[in-house]
Amino acid sequence: MYIIITCVFLILVLLFWDTIKVMLKTMTSSNLENGYLWFFSLLGINIIVIVFIYGFYYYKINQAGKKGPDGVNGFSGLEGEPCSIDTPCYKSNF
């Protein structure tokens, strides 16, 4: 699963490499009024939240739950009469 996620991420980086270079160039310049800083800040926050949710879900799925208290023992049933069926059920219905 991690290999697939890594491959998808690398493909996205390769497809958008020129756009990423332009964004990094404009972010490092002194003109930060174009919104790239907000975009990358919100993107970083969302990635942190998604990683936390995924990690918490993975932790909860793999953790054994608490064992509850044992119930009260019931009374044993009455003894039945032993019986055997000689004819199969499907023959007696016709």
C-alpha cells in the first residue's frame, strides 16, 4: 500500500514539476501577496490533520479492546430423550 501511495505522489510531482518550481520561485521572492503562503499553510495543516486521523484509525484498529466481565452462569437444561431419525426429511415431505 505504501508503494502505491509513494508512486502516486511521485507521479503527481513529476506532472506538476514546472508549476511547483514557479510556486517556489514566487514564494521565495519578496512579493507574498499572491496567496501562495496561505495555500501552502492550509495545505500543510490539512496534511497534518489527515495524517493524525489515519494514524489514530490505524492505532484503534490494531489495538485489542477491553474484555468485559463474565456473565452470570445459568442453570443447566433438562435432560432430553435420545432419538434418531430413520427416514430423511426430504423423503417424508413428498
